[in-house]
Amino acid sequence: MSIPLKYGAIKQALVPKSDFNRYLVAFIAALVLLALWFGGNSVSEADGERLSLDLVDIPQIVLDKDAELARARNRNCSYWDCFNVYRCGQRGLAGTEEHERISIYVYPLKEYVDGDTRKPAFQLTKEFYTILKTIVNSPYYTANPNEACLFVPTLDTLNQNRIDVNLVGKALASLP
């Protein structure tokens, strides 16, 4: 007599007593979909379009030999007088909460060449491209230079042996 009760108990456990489980699963799935739908936009996507890092059609900027060189740096420069600290720590939205953040602007990719020899000022390395891609895809990136705290020129100076210092100086001086 105990055997039929055992089998009866197992059959009852396998059959759901109500549709509560179905509604619970549907509710959780709906919450996940809503979170993905509304939480999918990052801060910088709301600010503007992300920078294209497409290497196919990079505009070429010709630097003349009489182009302005970058100004010499101020040796008395400090954090307070050569860096606009008031742009850092602006309020930004991440998801639904407001927080302070450092915003980074990356200049558009351009190829800078010498006007006479057409020699490039630098060669874009895989490592530098990865750095740019990481910054642009981070929540700290902003497409608006007016709200940026840090500015990253797209001049690859990681390998000093592969750059023309004068051309890079002219390219830096040509940036807005």
C-alpha cells in the first residue's frame, strides 16, 4: 500500500499546482527585455554619434613646409593653470543614476602627410588603434568637444622611431 502512495506523490509533485510559475517566468523575461531595451544606450550615445574608426576612407591633410609648428610647452605648467579642471567631473547619466564622470573626446582619424614628399607624419599601429577603439567604446567617451575634459589626438606617437617629429608638431598645431 505504501508503493502506490509513493507513485501518487511523485505524480502530484510533477504537475504544477497553478500557473504561477509560468507568470513568474514571463514576468522575469519581460523585465530582462525592458532592461536591455531602455538600459542599452550609454552616456555618450545619448550625447551624439560615436566616432567612426573606419580605416577605409581616412581624410588626408597635407601639411605645408611653412605650416605652424606646435608651440613649446610651458615649463611652469601645473594641474591648475594648464588644465581646465572645471570641465572634469561633469554630471552624466549612466543607466538611470546620475554621477560625476571624466569625459574624453577623441579627434577624428586623419592622415597627415608632408606637402612636398607626401611622407606620412606617423604610421597607425595596431596598439594605438586598440587604445582609440577602447576609449570610443567606453562610457567616458563624448562626441561633443565642448563637454570634454581630456582630448586625445589621433596621432600615433607610441613608436618614436617611426614618426616625423616636425610633421607631428605641425599636425598637433593644426588641431582645433
